[in-house]
Amino acid sequence: MVTDADISENKNKLAVLTYKYLWVFDIPSGSDNFFEGRPFFLPIEAGQCEGVSFEGRHIYITNEQRELFKVKLTDLIPLKRK
């Protein structure tokens, strides 16, 4: 289940947060289909995650337990499409 989403300040990435994964999609220029872009993901085990926000080259995640997590964009795993 999706719990939050955010678009980067430069509008070239979309972050989608679920309880178990952080998904990030490169937004193709000239397109409004965010999911056409290159996908990245990161499995997360941080309780009931509810909030996601870009800050420069990092993504912040918050959970219901009031914890804050910082993820580097370089830590995301590229997903290979067939």
C-alpha cells in the first residue's frame, strides 16, 4: 500500500513510499507518465512508514514511531526491466 509520495525539487524524480519499499522513478523529460522512467527501489524495515520527502541528494522517511531516516539516492537499487 502506498503511504506517501514526493517529487524532487528539480522535478526529475518521483519517490513512492510503501510499508516495505521506497521506490524512486526518474521522470522522463516531456512526459507526464512518471512510471515510464528508470525505476529504483530500496527494501525498508522501519516500522509503519508514513512520510517521504526529497532534500537534495537524500530522501527522508518518517514512521508512526516518530523516527526519521535519511537515505542517499546512491543507495537505491536500480531495477532492470525486461
